[in-house]
Amino acid sequence: MMKQAIKGFTVFAIIVVNIMWAAWIFAAIWRGVDFNMTFNAIMMATLCLLCWLMVQRIEVLTGQKRDMIELANIEHKRYHRILEVIHDVKKLIADGDWREDSPADTLAAVKEKLDTCKE
């Protein structure tokens, strides 16, 4: 939603700047105003508008960056949780082999560990 609004406003701003350029140049020629003063005013207005658009874009990108960092942190925690589960399962299998448990007992212990991890 915000992205569409920024795109729409960008198009509107470009149209307004083009109209301002044409109007100021016409006024400078028709009224006999100093062309350099008019050109400087046009450039200043254009640069102000471009600065404003860059600030808006930076704010949007900062928000997206913040969202991506939060998502990366969540995925990082999930990844470490999966590594812990894999380590625990390997430990259960190794302990079962060391105690010489039956494969059915080891499998039951692994299934119980995996069931507790789902929650």
C-alpha cells in the first residue's frame, strides 16, 4: 500500500516539476525576467524535491531493513533449535548404543524427543 502511494506521488512530483520548469521558463522569456535567476529557482526547487523523495525512500528502506533483521533473527533461532534437536537425537542414539538398548527402545526415545520438540 505504502509502496503504491510513493510511486504515485513520485509520478505526480515529476509531472509537477516538469510543469514548473515549463512555466518558469515561459515566465522568464515572456516577462523579461533574468533567465539565470529563473534557472536557479528551478534548480533549487528540483533539488529540494529530489531530497524529499530520497528521504522518503530511505525511510521505507529503513523499515524494510528492520523487518528483514527481525525475520533473520527468528530464522536464526529456529536454526539453532533444529541443531539442538539433531544433537539431542544423536546423543539418544549414541546413549542407546552404549547401553546396548534395543533398537525399538532407542526409536521410542527418539520419537518422544521429537514429539516434545513439536510443542
